[in-house]
Amino acid sequence: MQDIPTIDPVVIRLASDFRALHLFVSTPDAPAIANPSSALVEACQFVRDGGPPWADAHLAAWADTYAQFGAKPNRTPCSAQALRKRVLKDGVLPSINPVVDLYNAISLRYAVPVGGENLGAYVGVPRLTIADGSEAFDTMSNGEPAIEHPLPGEVVWRDDVGVTCRRWNWRQGTRTRLNGNERSMWFVLEALAGMPNEALQEAGHALSSGLTSILPSASVTTIKSA
């Protein structure tokens, strides 16, 4: 049985309507290298055409929640807002690898933050909590590996080693990032007020179906928390 990522009660008090959908993927195969997926191309077009009807309300809820723990959403927006801004500015997103392209496409199409992590690189169970500022965050600076620290009071995903994603879902660390060769993966879709429950479930199903299309031998387990 897969351990369910934990949510600190303090985080829930910041956003009582927070819902997370977790997908755990185990696969013996790495995805084949592919051209940019049609799903990503179509999702970019969908955003340019206006996106889902709940997009503005959902992304506004994320901006309000970021402000509650001291983040400046205009400077460090949630991941779904950041992707949306890039598409509206540039028209497209660059292809990274089939799995990352897929979860970016889901994020754009449903206006929902989606994280994809190398579960094999985690030490202990992932947890969403409040940082005290001492935690290590693996990142890159000027092309070189670097260690940063979150601000005290910042909402972060972390494991027993350190922070894996800063400001809830703004910036992913390098240690647990997907590079296309993982055999054990964890995906999390994060919703607030404004996104219907049915849309969250649909987004999770679309991600699961897309993953099994890319990785036919994969086993996918979906769990809801919070």
C-alpha cells in the first residue's frame, strides 16, 4: 500500500477548501523519446482560446492563498498560472519529455497546478508543511548546483532530506525532478475554491490515461487527500 502524502493542519487552515489528487506510477519501462505531444499542442491552443470556465476564479484563489503565507503571486505565481502566462505570451511551451509534456498539458487544460516527481529520489513520505527557513532546497544557480533555503512561514513540499518544491507548487527542486528515466513516480494535482470536484477528477483521469498510453506497462494508483 502506497503511503499517502501528509498535509500539515496549519496548511489546511490557510486554505480549508484545498484538495489534492495523487497518482502513484510504477513502471518497468522508460518512455520512448517522442516529438512534442499533440496533447501539449492542443492544450496550448485551448488556453489561447480562453481555457476552462473556472480558470480565472481558480487561479485567483491560488493568488489569494499565496498572499496569505507572504508570497507575492505576481512575482512567484502558482505553477498553473506560470504556465498559462508563458502560453499567452509565447503561444506554445517547449517540449521537455513525454511525461513532463503530458502533465504540463493537463495543467494547462484544467487550470490546475500539477507536479511530477521522481518518487525513487524521496526519503520518507512527501509532506506539505510550513518551512522554518532552515531546510535545504536543491536548485541551480548560474548553471551550477546550489542550495537555497525557503523563507520562514513558506508553504513547501518536503521529505526527510529537505524541500522538494517551494511556495507550495511554484518552483520544483532538482533532486526529485523527472528526467524521463524514472521507474517510480508521484504526481499531485492541487485544487482550491473555484475548481469543481468533477473537473479535478476528470483531470486526474486524463493524466492517468495519458500515462498508461506513454507507458503501457505502468501501474497507476490514484488517491485523494485533504
